[in-house]
Amino acid sequence: MKKTMAFAAALLAASVLSGMASAKTLVYCSEASPANFDPGTTTGGNDFDASSRTVYSRLVEFKHGGTEIEPGLADKWEISDDGLVYTFHLHPGVKFQTTDYFKPTRDLNADDVVFSFDRQFNKQNPWNGDKYLPNLTWDYYTGMDMPKYVAKWEKVDDLTVKLTLTEPNAPMLANLGMDFASIVSKEYADQLEKEGKMADFSTKPIGTGPFQFVDYQLDSVIRYAANPDYFKGKEKIDDLVFAITPDATARIQKVLAGECDIAPYPNPADIATIKANKDVTLLDQAGLNIGYMSYNTTIPPLDKPEVRHALNQAIDREALIKSLFQDAGATPAENLIPPTMWSWNKDVKTDTYNPEAAKKVLADAGLKEIQLWAADRVRPYNPNFQRAAELIQADWAKVGVKANIVNYEWTKYREEGKKKDRPGAFQIGWTGDNGDPDNFFATLFACSAIGVSNYSSWCDKDFEDLIQKAKKTSDQAERTKLYEQAQVIFAKEAPAFLLAHSQVYAVVRNNVTGFKMDPLGIHRFDGVDKSE
Amino acid sequence: MLRYLLNKIALLIPTLVGITICAFAFVRLLPGDPILAMAGEHGVAPARYEELKEQFGYNLPIWEQYARYVREVATGDFGVSISSKRPVLEEFKTLFPATLELSFFAMIFAMVIGIPAGIFAAVKRGSWFDQSLMGTALVGYSMPIFWWGLLLIIFFSGYLGWTPVSGRIGLQFFLKPITGFMTIDSLLYGKWDAFRSALSHLVLPSIVLGTIPLAVIARQTRSAMLEVLGEDYVRTARAKGLSAARVIGVHALRNALIPVVTTIGLQVGTLLAGAILTETIFAWPGIGKWMVDSIFKRDYVVVQSGLLLIALIVMAVNLIVDVLYAVINPRIRAA
């Protein structure tokens, strides 16, 4: 008996010890310091990784690794037939995180949802302006046109919220899955306001997400712990650490040395090294982006589609992509939207390389000189505008068109480029916000975007009708058909030369499971596990 | 001495005014509109643009913006970061100890190796040691910091696994800052393993940051030493029959160190410039990395005030060097 007792005690001790030893820590080498932890006020992907995707949740969420919408804090929702009223039913019993700086006394309710949005537009809300933080601009809320579309947010009862729109806008649901739409705690906000410590709202976050904030050492380390009350169940990882490592090569060395488990954005030059290492895996995915070159379709002879097609045909796109993206690779673009996005039309093909045919059309059109624009900035969809311009210049020279390269600093570049009378071909690109095709088609080529972000000054009635109709239709199958037709028109009219969708990479140690690349460019740690 | 000091301080005032003008002008001379830069690819509607311009004070005439800036700085208000919304001075205070700690160790590394190497090269003038040392110093002086840092990381951390890749301390140590100096804080907490971890994290960045000062100090020590070794009093000392060690260590070195001290002081500027690259490579949370991040984020307030604060520090150090110089070399005070 004694022996059995001793054995049981030893077993107990062993299990307690092993339980202690197995506190799992996942280290993510992030690329930059977050501006702060309030996702309504920030704009960077690194800000969102550190706040909205770890600490917070939203009414609806993007499917992990995709752009489809799935339930989040709202279990279900109804959209009225006229597309104007959205009714959300909240998941009951969702708890805000309990930390040493906040102890919630109630569960999440409709007040929190209404407050989360109200603070972003209502000038009367004390959290909208300087009282909270100086020079707040709420960039995403305004950038996604929320003030134009949202008429009001209302609490129906504790677990029901009603959103009324000014006009039907199908992408709204996708907007609500975006980072700026993270749901914050009104109770916490009230507490801080009473204590006169409103700025703490952005440095000590409280949400309903998978991890809760523990500590941030400026520009160095962020620490989180698994939220024990997470409404989708506690995460398998106990502690999550962000080791802020801005240099790409150092970041990869840290993964290889086992100092961190996951790191995003390796240098293209390091990709061969990573592939050769057997302790780590390189994950990749076509990014939610497009690199393209807009022709000003209002200035002759670029107003003729055949001339634009000819310019496209004169470019050896395969060689161009290889030279620009090198080992990192990129998916040649056939449509404006990437193949990972719903409604991508697989039957549409863009122009193929055919300098002979191009030469004749361009000679007939009398096009001898053209301006070719290049910015000084590295963008995810185009790592080197200048190099691209030089290669395109050489290709066009072969068909008898002399391209004069125009350079500007990035901000000035876009300022000049969006002018209606800007001549020639303008290299630009786009990274999607919410995975909705509208975010590409309407943002970049709607008639109303001329002078803002429609760098082709292209306004095609058929295309416009289709994308406006798709914007007002709630049914996704119906919308898909409309966007597929829009892509056919786009290919026929060729307002732009489509380059590529760049690949996005992350390096993960092999003992990590459940980490997925996200087309939206976010890094999520819910569902991630690690073995010793 | 007091007159000398006051004189030096008076000279700082025009420099200071110049720096405020430069910091202010640089940021405004940068191409591109700060508001548009903040808006990113989305662009910003014209009405909203005007609203933001007013909010940030960019609608005022340029001289009025400058006057406002000087008034604020004079009252110790260095503004609020556009991106993080925290006071710039507060961020600076949080981050500066890290830069100071790194610079201190880099300087120790540069002096401990540079001064003896310089002395030895001077004494053995013309020998293979002298030749190769001066050659190496030239290489060190021309070393691109960025490349050098990555090379050391890949070799010592990646290939050999001797040193950590980057950061200030192992992630298993979770120390709330007391002084902000990781080596001191770890000792205050009484954690030896944390102290060792902090030291090991200092090795590579200190070498990288200290390389250029090391080269400069070695060369300066050598030439100062050579000059002094030719002086009459050294010959006298030798003639008295003093040992070579005593002649070099006491009579020559003391005098040779005067220009070296000035050089070391002047290296502070080099250190802060080098810190920008070193900190970025080694993910060192100091003011260098902070400035780089802010430039990329177009956080003009941080860039402008950060420049000013760094310039103030360089000026303060130069003043201290001038004073020290006067203390060790009485001839200066009279002049």
C-alpha cells in the first residue's frame, strides 16, 4: 500500500512538473513595431497582427487562409431584401479578457458593438478626437467609405444589433471582417474615461480574441497569454511572443537558429537557403495584390483599345516577371483580381507576347513616343518600378516606340499620376483590403474613381453598370456572374497592362502546426500549435 | 576656466538655432505631401485633405509653422508621434538607454583594442605588425556596417551558433525595466543568467558599432604617439635611463592621449549615425531604429524632433569633451 501511495505521489509530482514544463511559448519574429494596439486607429499589417488578429474579434471573420466570410462574434445575420438593413445576432456569453488592468463585470453585448463603430465617426463621441489621442484620422473607416454607406447602428436588445445603410452595398459584410471593425469593450472605455486614462485604451488593449495582452517593451518584445475565456475555446499555445526584428536576413537567421518559430517576408535572396534547410518550411501564397500599368485612355492614340492591346503585346511579360521577382516568383496576372479571390474568371486571358503584330498596329496608329512612369519605391506587387520601366522601354523600342521614363518620389508620383490629363503609361498596383472583388474593380476602375485611384481615367459604361449592380446585389452567386462579365470587358478594353500577383512568404519551423498563410496578408495564431 | 566654459556654451547657441532650422526644413523639403503620404494607396478625398491639413497645422504660412515649432520645443514640447500618438520625448526616454548601453560597450570595445594597438604600432613603427594593423584599420574604417553586421550574424550566430542573432536579452527573461540598461537591470533583479544573456546579446552589435571608432582610435593613437615619441622630453626621459615601459606608459602616453580623447569625443556622432544601421540589423530597440522606422512611416514629427534631440546630445558630448580637454591640457584654458 505504501509503495502504491509513493508511486501515485511520484506520478502526481511528475505530471505536475511536466505540466509546468509544457507551458508552450510560440515566438513570432514580426517585421516592425506596432504603432499602437487600437486597430481602429492604425493602418499597417504589422499593427493588425499585433492587435486585431490576436487580442480582438469581429462580428464576422475571414475564413482562416481564405477571403470568404464566416461567423465571428455574430452567430448569424439577416440582410433585408432591399439590402439596406443588416441584423446581427451576437454569440451569447462572450467574455472580455480579464487582466491586471481590467476586470469585466458583464459579457459582450450590443452596446460594445455600437460603441466600436460610433467612436470612429461620431464627433460627439469623446473617443473620436483629441480627448482620446491627438490627431486621430480613422483612416480605414473613412478609406472604406463607411461614412457614406452607414446610416446608423442600433441596439435592438442585448444580443441583437441593427445596421442600416444609406444604399445597398454588398461589400459591407467583408468590411465588417476587416481589422478596423474589431469590437472593443465599452465597459473598459468607460472605466478609463472615468479614471482619466483614456490613452491607455491604445496601449493596454482589451478584446474578446484568442490571446490577451501582457506586456510591450517598446520596439522590442510584445507578450501575450492565451485567453482562458476565449469563446471559441482556449488556444493550445500558452504564451505568444512577438520578437520585433526589422531586418529580413536577421529574421530568417533567427528562425534557422530556433530563436523564433515563425517569421514573415524573407528576402528573395534567402529563399534558396531556407529551402535547403530541413528544420524549417517555406510557406507561400499568391498575395491579394496586383501590379499593373495604367494607360490614360482619354488621350489619343491611347484612347483606342487596339493601341493598348498592341503595347501589351509588345512586352515580353514572362521575362519581365522573372527579372523583377527573381527567386521569389510571382503569378502572371490574367485578370485584375488574383486567382485566390472568388469570382476570378478562369476563361479570361490577357494579351500574349506578339511583337510582330504589335509593331504594325502601333505604326498604323502613329505612336512614336510615350511617357513611361516609374516610382522610387519597393511595393509588394512590384519590387522595382525603375527596372520594370527599363525592360518595358527596351521591349517597346523593338516595336518602334520610344519610351521616356518619368520618375518621381512615391507620394508626388501618385499625386501626378492620378491627374486626368496625365499622359502615357503609369506603373502602379494595389493590395486588397477585404477580399471583396469590389475592392479591386470599383476602387481602381469605377468612373467615380477618376482623379482618385482610377489611373487610366477609364470610364466604360458596360463595365461600370456591371460593377455597380454587383455592389448592390447581396447574393454572392449573382455577384460572381456580374464580376465574371466585368472581367471579360476589362480584357477586351485593356485599360491597363496587367503584370503579376506577387507571392507572399513566411518561414515556419517544422514543429509548428496549424499556421496558415492568409491571402489578406494578416498573420493569425489562433489554431496554431507547437510540439517540442 | 569659467570664461572658457561660458565661451563654449555661447558658441552652442547659433548651432542650436541652425539645427532647429535644419530639422524643420529637412522634413519640409522631403518631396511629397505628408498628408498624402499618410493616406497611402487609398488616396484621400479633397475635403478630408483640407480638414487634415488644418488638423496638423500644415495650412499655416511656413514661418508661422516654424515659430510654433520653436515655441513648442523651447517649452520642452517635442510633439506627439503621428503614428503611435505617444509624446516623442517619452518614446525617446524609453529608447535612449538601449542606444546608450550599446554605444558604451561599442566604445569600450574600440578603446580596449584601439589604444593598445595604436601604441604598439607606433613603438614598432614600420614593422609588419604596424603595416598590417594600419591596413586593417583602413579596412575597418571603410567597412559598410550593414554588410559587416549581417556577415557576423550569419557566421557567429548562424554557422557557429555562439551568439544570439538579435534582440537585447533572451525572450525567457521578462524584466520590467528599472534603469532601462539591460545589464544593470538584470543585476538589480539579481539574475545572473539574465545578465549573461544581456552580455551575449551585446557582443555582435558592439563589435559592429565599434569597428569604425576602433579604426579611427587606433590610427589616431599611433600618430599621436609617434609625434610624442619624437619630443625632447621623451628623449630626456630615455637619457635618464628610465625603462622603456615607463617612458612609453607614463611620459609619452599621457601626452599622446590628449588628441585621442578629443577623437573619442568626436566619435559620439559616428556612434549615433552607426547606431541607426546597427540597431536595425540587430533589432536593438534604441533611437537609431526608431528614427529609421519613423522615416519609413513618414512620421515627420518624430523625425524632426528626433533629429533635434540627437543633435542636442552630440552637442552636449562635444561640450563635455571640450571641458575634459581643457582639464587634461592646461594650455587650452589660457588660449
